[in-house]
Amino acid sequence: MSRNIVDDALEDIRLNRFHLMILFWCSMLMLFDGYDLVIYGSVLSQLMSEWQLSPVTAGIIGSSALFGMMIGALTLGSSSDRFGRRRVILTCLIVFGVAALGNGFCENASQFTVCRFLTGVGLGGMVPNIVALMTEMSPRSKRNIMVTLMLSFFSVGGVIAAVSGKIVTPSFGWRANFLIAGLPLLTFPLLYRWLPESLSYLLANGRHAQAEPILKRFAPEYRGTASGLAALAGEHDHRPQRSRTVELFTQGRAADTLLLWIAFGMCMLMVYGLNTWLPKLMSANGYSIGSSLTFLITLNVGAILGGLFSGWLADRYGGKPTLFLFFVVAALSIDLLGYKQSPLVLNVLLMCAGATTIGTLCIVHAFAAQHYPSAIRSTGVGWAAAAGRLGAVAGPALGGYLLNERFAISFSFMVFAIPGVVAAVAVLLISRSGKALASDAQTLAAPAE
């Protein structure tokens, strides 16, 4: 598809229970994502003590999940443009659920690293697809807030992981946290029953009979048929003739694609570096490990608020200025965390850092999803997320190196702040966010050949 026909022909649809159901299930998947990735930072001190891990080794283990996410985003993440969003999402759920559960039974660092890698593969493939599905199955007027609300559940999962580290670990040991991580497998039958396929995907692939009942639930006010909607938009005449990956660099998209990759990479470096190493960095700065885990909770609470606020700002003022503002605030707040602050200022800074790093991860996914036409949307988000995983992999490894070399804490936080400046500049250079959708609308307005 060269555009989202649901946007073009069903622009004025109202929010209904069907949209909220999709939002609920996609949000639950993001919650699992947040829990599975943050839980490692919550139990890191216990793992380092039990298995006698050096900071560098611990950083490499942390990066293994993120490297897996890069592989998953490149393979499973972009495959749903061909196989469908729903099928790939369900496959990813099985992969990361089984692997996360397996972490609870590992006996050494090597086994643990393999399970973390496979967890990352499943999560890396899932996230671009639920972003694409939520983007395509949300009313246009509510899209940014719905996508960012869904993505903010990453932080809800992070809060649960941090609380689990404080409550579950002392009573039941670190392994119990990973048994909890396997609970998403229980949702598979429910998702199989209730999670719909993307309407745009079905129409683009001529599956009109399957699209018909979904269309009636998606847009009850629409009086036409699925086949008529596809014919109206002329979807079958506008499918990409080149590789979907090549399409990311055609029609003036090349520079924006590369800049998006930089923004994703810098954002994820800050997110995963802080979520992995914040407790240890704060502990090295003189705080107890219990207080340090509380700081991780504060960081993720700020992320929830930031994710929601970023969606509102993006709907009102646009994704580009919102991203630029958030990246600048992220750089400032992270840098200031490296200095002794009063308890009030420290917690404000932590919430700002969470809001503008993890919270920014919400809006940058929504921004990327809307930057590409629907035929290459999953591919575009998948490749951006995969490129971003390079930053995600670097974050835990970088934190391990900084701690191992015993640099000043202020210097370590400054290093984690620099990516915010780089990301802000990259966003500033991206052309306007409505470019892809505007060109799509012009295509629709052109007479059919």
C-alpha cells in the first residue's frame, strides 16, 4: 500500500469499544515488554554477587537482550508487511514468553545470556508490529495519544519490575521475577481470540471477506463494503514494486530515514543505559541499594507521565517539536543527576529524565509510524527500531565500562546525557512529519488510471 486507506476514506470515525479493545491488548503487550527488559536491572546486584560477574560482563549480558531485539526487529519486526501484523505478534509472544520464563531456570551466565537474547528477539519483533497495528487501527484524530498511551505501558511494566525487585527478590530470590515474566504466555488464547488483523493489511492483500467484519466494527458509521473501500482507494494499483526496505530510501525519504535511525539509537541508548545501571550508579553515588531501586521506580513513573503528555503535545503541536523539546530536557536532567541534589530536586530530575527518555520512546515510535505509508510502515518502524537497538546495545555496555573504569559519577551521567543533544539535532533536521501522509492524500485525489 502506498497510503493508509482507512485514514483517507474513514477520516471522521469516532472512537468506540473496538478501538479501545485493541488499545487494551496492545498495551498489555507493551507492559510485558517493559517488565522483561527492566527486570534485569532490578536483579542485577544479586546476579553480580551470586555469579561473581564483573561490571563489563554484566553489561554484556544486559546488551544481549537488546542485540536480540535488533535481530528481532530486522526479521520478525518487518515481516508483517508480508505475513500480517496479528500472526507475527502472536509468534513473538510465544518466543519472548518461553525465553523469559527460561531465565528463571538458568544455572550460569552463559545460559542466562542465551535466554536474554531470545527474549530480545521476541520483543524486538513484537514492538514494531503492535505500533503499526495501533497506528492503523486508531481514529486519526486520536492516533498520537492512543499510540503513546499504549507505549507508555512499557513504563508501567518497568515500575512493576522495579517493585518486584524490591518485594519479590528478598522473599523468594531473583529467579521468581523471571517466573512472573513467563505469565504472558497465559494470555495467548485470549489474544488469539480477540486481537484483530490490521484492516489496511487485509484490504491491501485482497482479503476483503476477512476485512468486512473488522470494517463494520472499526467504522460502524461507514455504509460501504470492504471491497468498495479498497476499490475507492485503488490499493491494488499502488503496492510497492521494489523491496520494502529499498522503499525507505526512495521518494525523498533517505535523509529522514537515516535521521530517524539516529534519533531512535540515541533515545534507546539513554533508556536502556539508565534502566540497567541507574541503581548501581546511584549506589556508587552514596545511596543504599534499596533507595536506588526506588529511584528506578521514580524514573519509570515519570516515563508514564511523559509518554501520556508527549502524545497530547504531539496531537496538539506536532511530533517534531515535541521530540525536540523532550530530547533537550532529557540531556539537561540526566546531566544534573550526576551532582548531589536535595531529595526533592533529585526526584524531580528523575521524573523528568524518565519522562523525556522512556517517555520519548513512545512518541518517537508514533512519529516514525506516521512518517511512512502503510505499505512499508512495519518495515519502516522495524528498521528504525533495529537501528535504535545499536544504541540500546551500547547503553548497558557503556554503563558497565564507565563503572569498571571508576570514572566520576558526574562524568558518567554526562556521557549518558550527550545522546540527548545528538537526538535533538537529528530531529531538527527531519523534514515535516506529515510528508508521507500528505503525499498519500495527493495520490488518492489523483484520478485512477
